[in-house]
Amino acid sequence: GTAKSEERMYEMLRVDDDYVKTYGLRIIAGRDFDKSRPLDSFGVILNESAVRQFGFASPEQAIGGRVWLETVDKHPSEVIGVIKDYHQQSLQKEFTPIILCMDPALGWVPTDYFSVKINSGRMRDKVAELKNVWDRFFPESSFDSFFLEESYNRQYQQEVQFGRNFMIFASLAIFVACMGLYGLTAYSTARRNKEIGVRKVLGASVRNIVTLLTRDVIRLILFCSLIAMPAALFLIDRWLRGYAFRVKLVLWQFILPIAALVLIALLTTVWLTVRAALANPTTSLKDE
């Protein structure tokens, strides 16, 4: 409904009749390209983002609408179908307005790849069969292939490497902290050895002694966590802003690591505290 002079940018994919079903794209309005309808080669299929950018009120309203495409402005292209937005790029990017077309006059839109959907199992043999077919039809062109899943996952290679490095250094930090915590607990129990003996003589149970020795450690962890949580929330939120599609931060994602740290701290010190609690009080009080 706008003038031809008003141009908008779209990603155009020149496809064939099997593209939508091969990639499992979901049609939410209209229909797919149909080989039995020759005029479908002059039609187009839009995704939801393209429907909105064209100004249609809904996918249903877009069906039957006509759009002007570059170099074929002598006749508009009819919208025969609308597909649901799908991720063909990483989650860092918004959905791209996409036009699927088959018009032979749009030969300037490159056809870079042939997509072949094959069943899993004996992948090498099937790729070899495809190479034989390719060499038979295109003997002067090299056969270069890749798996779409690997190509898509490669977009997240930097994040995967970052996650591995972060896990390694976090594990080292926790290990060093546990060593320090073990030494701190050993010093604390040795310093309070006579106090523990007196408490046991006065009727304190093993549970009371263990609670006494671990209470300060837990308090320290909780205090440090209160300082770390706002900083972690700020840094994680800044990192997630680089993604157009991102998870929402919820409270349990911060509570769970704190609980894990408390558990690790207790496991690190439990042997020392239980040994001190079970020790014979006469041993620590014999010099008094």
C-alpha cells in the first residue's frame, strides 16, 4: 500500500518447493509452495517479522497481498503463505524479516547451497553417495559439504569456550578457598580446644559442639554472598544484554549456588569439627 520509492530491507532466500518441509518450518497462515500450481513460482512466503515490517495487521491479512520486489517491479508478487519466525542465526540477533521466493526473474538472489535431509547413521557413507551424485552432474566443481547443526553451533563457540574457562578458574578458586577454610577451621578448633572440653564437661552434646564450630563459617559465607549477589546480578545482566533472546534471572539461580557453597564448606570442615566434638575432654583439660 505504500509507494514504490519507499524501500525496506529484507533477507531474501531463493528456494524450491521442498524448502519449508525440509527445514520443518511452521506455516501459520496460507500455504506452502505447490508444485502443481505453476503460478506459485511467482508468489512469496513471508515470516512473521516480514509481515510486520510490510505493515500487515496479521498473518491472515497478508495472504493474497501483493508486494513489490527489486528488479521485478513490473508485476507484484503475491503472498501465498506466512511462516513462524525461526532462528537461523544466533540468539544474539533479533528475528530477520525473511522472504522466500522462487521467481526465475530473481536470479540475482544467490543460491549458495543445496540442502539435503538425511537420516542419522552411516553418515560417511551417505555423504560419499552425495559426492558421487555431485561429481556426476558437476564434474568440474569441487564437492564441499558441512552439517547444518555444526555450522549453527559454531556461532556459540566463543560462549562455550568462555564457559569452560570460567568453570576451570571457578573450580580452582573454590579449591583454594576450601584449603584456606580447612586451615582456618583447624586453627579455630585448636585455639578453642579447652573451651570445647569445658562445654562437654558441662553437658554439651556433639551436635552443640559442631554447631558452635561451624556457625562462624556459615555466617562468613552468607555475609560474603550478600556482597557478591548484587555484583553477580549486575555483571550477568550486562552480559545477557548482548542477546536479543535471553533467559530471565530468578531468585533460585542465586540461592542455589549459596546453598552449594555452604554444603562445600561443611564437607570441608566436618572431619575437623566432628573429631574435636568427639575428643575426650580430659585430654584438653588435663593441664588445668
